[in-house]
Amino acid sequence: MATVPGKDLLAQFTAIVGKANTLTPEDDLTHYTHENRDIVIGSTPLVLKPASTEEVAAIMTLANETRTAIVPQGGHTGHAAGGVPDESGCQIVLSMERMNRIREIDTAGKTMTVEAGVILQTIQQAAEAHDLLFPLSLASEGSCQIGGNISTNAGGTGVLSYGNTRELVLGLEAVTPQGEIWNGLTKLKKDNTGYDLKDLIIGAEGTLGVVTAAVVKLFPKPKGKAAAWIGLATPKHALDLLNGALEKAGRSLTAFEFMPRIGVDAVFDHYPQIRNPLAARHDWQVLMEISSARSQRDAETELETLLGAALEDGTIEDAAVSTSEAQRLSFWMIREIMPESQKRLGGSIKHDISVAVHRIPEFIERAAPIVEAAFPGARPFPFGHMGDGNIHYNVSQPAGMASEEFLAGRERVQDAVHALVTGMDGSISAEHGIGRLKRDLLARTKDPAALAMMRAIKQALDPNGIMNPGKVI
Ligand SMILES: Cc1cc2nc3c(=O)[nH]c(=O)nc-3n(C[C@H](O)[C@H](O)[C@H](O)COP(=O)(O)OP(=O)(O)OC[C@H]3O[C@@H](n4cnc5c(N)ncnc54)[C@H](O)[C@@H]3O)c2cc1C
């Protein structure tokens, strides 16, 4: 049974980073203890803000000796309540915000070595200053940290061409739950020397150690980027468009985002400053982007050719191709504001699911009657990264209902949707992780042998259970 750390112990932790780099319950701790949508409101006796790997190591050594629970926290944008302490008041928050140095940009090797607390957007901008690209891209990029991205194996809009965070990391530096520093900051593309510790820590959501730094991959910056806003009749037409584009454009197809009519209605009806790029509203829309290593004109031509053929064979109903960078960004604005616009429709029950890409239309078709049976009148709001088989299958409340009444049915709706997902060999968490919010769901849905291996790994690396307890497993 965890106990609240005493005054003397808190003073020892404080001494490691210096009082000025701590926060206590006398300060406003809301940012550190409240899950960002207030779904979990935790409590902590102390927030520590180390500035170096050595300080993190000293914290973990003391935590291990005294069996004190530590909750690593990055930019606090996670969707699974993985980075917030529980309600016990026993868990110390380890905020990585001061470990925010870019240690090296290697333009010849196309890598960047960054500390865990560097904001994702800072990495993107630093790469761009060297005419390079760091392709990880999320709507939260202005506040999430690379350590959080690594710990959640974040996805986002660039996965189709560049992969998840896992594919973008070459090396890692981490502190173990016992306080040992593991220097795995290699720049190697190939390294088959035993178990892949890097891949074990990526996506572990802070349950196996603290990520303190990473070597990330950079790419040549595309010479041109063109986006299209596309109207279509059905998800099957979107899949056909995706397959055709992949066949002809290959890795030049750098984004394929999918949105429903209810979503664009919510945007265009509630944000009048955002204009529909098309003359009419369509049942489904796609935001598709082509990047070219040659030129802007090349990107536009490739996109126009693809869409011309798709219009001709009836795959799509209409399309607008961006003719300027401002217009390209305005298309992205519609996509990025979509989750926010859904709030205008009242309560939302969320699912972050994936199925095999070719089964997305089947999933959307089968999920609608399942949701209707679980909660009559509820409105499916499926959107997201169709090219990765990842749909944010949100469900909005019936119009006019009190949101509390709808949200009281959360478990019923989620159980029904997740049963369909697992029945289709899909995943109940495609990119947001498990954290605390999906821990019990994972226990119910994951293969028992896989769960046993996960528990064995946790027990071996963190036998005292001090590393982000209560999360994932
Ligand atoms: C508007 C919005 C859009 C989003 N879009 C996407 C999207 O498209 N794709 C996507 O994948 N996610 C998305 N997210 C979710 C979120 O931004 C990502 O999960 C992100 O990677 C979390 O990073 P963070 O720094 O905020 O981590 P936090 O939320 O602080 O922490 C997340 C987890 O990582 C652990 N952690 C954090 N730092 C470390 C560290 N240094 N060492 C060990 N463990 C650590 C925490 O304990 C916690 O378990 C979105 C969120 C918002 C608010």
C-alpha cells in the first residue's frame, strides 16, 4: 500500500533539483494533476523539474530506495491520462519541461539529438532551418514533447509515408527505475545486438523508465507540397481513391485524412470564417497531400493528374487543389479544427481504433447500427488517418439531449464498438496509448499470452513497481 512521502523524503527529492525547480500543493498544480480534459483529477505532494539526465538518475535512485512512485510527464497533451498522478497523493510528478536542449543537429547524417522535453514544433522548426524535415506532425505539436511522443509512440498525419514515432527514432537515452543511465544514443540504422531495448521503451508510456534524450531521423525537405480537399459519396470510394493514389504516387502520398459530413457541417456551421473549398457539402471528404522531391509544380501536377482520373471514373464527386501555401494550410485548418468543432454538438464518446486499411469501409458500415442499438439517436462522427487504418470513431450525443444523460451510456457504447473492433482483429488504441483510461479494457481484450509477457517485462525492469504505477498494465 503506497504511503504519502514524508517531509524529510520530499526535502531529499527537492534537494536534487533545487527548490526553485519544484512545485508543491501551495502552488497551483492544476496543469500537472488534471488530465487535460479533466477526466482524471489527481493529486501530488511534489512536482520535480530536473534539468539533466544525472538529476533524473538521482531522482530514480532515491525513488527506488524509498519505494516512491514517479509519474513522468511531458507536454501533458496525452489522451489516456498516462501522465497524471492518481488521487492518492503518493505519486511524485517528474516534469521533463526543463530538459529542452537540442544537443546536436547532424546535417550530414540527417539526425538530431534532442532532450526529452523539447517541444515537437521546436524540433520541426530546427530541422526546417537546415532545409530538412522532421515529419512527425500532430495537432498538439505546439505543446507536446518529444519524450511524450516517444513514450506514446505517437502517430499523427505523417505516418502514411514516414511511419510512427517508432520508425523515426534511431537511438535513445533513458534512466531505469533503479536510477541507471542507459546511453543508447546511436545513429545506427542496423544494430542486431540482442533485445531491442529502444523499441521496448518506445510506447511504454513511462512504465519502464524515463526517456531523457533521443536521436531522431531527419529527411530531405520536400521541394513542393500540394493538398486537395475532396468530396466523395462513401467510405468505399475513399478507399478506392487511397489505393489508386498509393499505386501511382507511392511514398509521395504524404497524407490521407478522412472526414464525415457531420464533421464538416460542424466546422462550416460554427466557424463562419472557415470556408468550404467545394461548391457543395458531401457525405464524406478526404484531405489528400502529395509531396515532391523535385518542385512545387511537380506536386501540383501529380495531384491534379490523380484527381482528374478519379473524377473521370466516378471515384470522387468534386475536388479543390491548393494553389498557394496559404490555401494548403487552410485545408489543414478544417481538418485540425474538427475535434474542437465536435464539442459544439455536445457530449462525445471517443474511440481511437484501427483495423486493416482495406476494412475501414466495412468497419464504418457495421459500426453505425451497433451504435444505434447501444444508444438510439447517437451520431457517429468517424474521422482521421484512413491511410493508416486509424479512425477516431467518435460518437456525438443525440441532438437536444443533456450531455450527462448521453455520457452515462459511455461504457455501453464503447463496449459495443470495441467488440466490433476486436472481432475484426483491430486495435482498441491505434495511437493514443493505454495510460490509465484504457488499462482495464486492455486487460479484457489483449491476447493473454501477450499480457503475461508484458507483466513479466514490467516485473523484471521495475520490480518495486515505482515507474508510473497504475498505467498500461
Ligand atoms: C489536439 C490534440 C491532437 C492530438 N493528435 C494526436 C495525433 O494525431 N496522434 C497521436 O498519436 N496523438 C495525438 N494527440 C495525443 C498526444 O498529443 C500524444 O499522445 C503526445 O505524444 C503526448 O505527448 P506529451 O508530451 O504531451 O506527453 P504526456 O501527455 O505528458 O505523457 C504521455 C505519456 O508519456 C509518458 N511520458 C511523457 N514524457 C516521458 C518521458 N520523458 N519519459 C517517459 N515517459 C514519458 C507519460 O507518463 C504518459 O504516460 C493529440 C492531442 C491533442 C490535445
